[in-house]
Amino acid sequence: MRMLHFKIIGLTWLVLCLIAAAVFAPQLWSMAADRQYGFGSGFYDAGFWISQFSAEVLLLAGAGLGFGLFRLRRWAASCTRIAAALLLLYCLSFVLMSGFGFAWLALGMFGVVFAAYSLFVVWRFRPYDRAA
């Protein structure tokens, strides 16, 4: 029963990150290929493009993390501690900011609850303790 928790958060990390990466990649490509504001135009500085491409890489890394959790890998549980703590801080700061609509607030609260659940699972249970 304990391993079911790892399967749930692993599948959730995998699906959410793959969906976000699949939505963001075409937008990033169209931004980079745009003649007026694209990569070669000099409109955006290098920091902007580094942040955009690193966001895509981190989404793909999150999908790999989810796959590792689903397969009950020890490295994935260790990396989830870091990723979930960062996600929790980010979502808490997002929720505590004012000026967002109800839908964005609900999405931020989902992130807070999911990150807290992920942290609870990876600290409470161990994916390599099969005797439990």
C-alpha cells in the first residue's frame, strides 16, 4: 500500500510535466523563430532565452523524475525532496501574492497541496523498503 503513494505522485509528476512541456515547446519555438522579436533580433537579452530554455529542460527533468518515482527508484525519491520543496516555496509565494483570480488561486493551492503530499511521501516512506 505504501508503494501506491509513490506510483500516484510519480504518475502525477510525469503527466503534469509532460503536458506542460508539450504546450510550452511550440510556444518557445515560435518565439525563437520570430523575425521581429526572435532569437536573432536582439530584442530579448540572453537572460530571457536562458530562462526560457532552462524552464523547458526543467519540465523534461520533472517528467524523468516522475518516471523514476513510478519505477520506485532511490535517486528519484532523493531528487523529489529538492523539487517538491522548491515547488512548495514557489506555489506558496504565488498564493500569497494578491491580484490573481479564483482559478489561479485554486491552481496555486493545488500546487501547494501536491508539493506537500510529495514531500510527505518521500520523507515518510522509502521506495526501497519492500518489506513494508
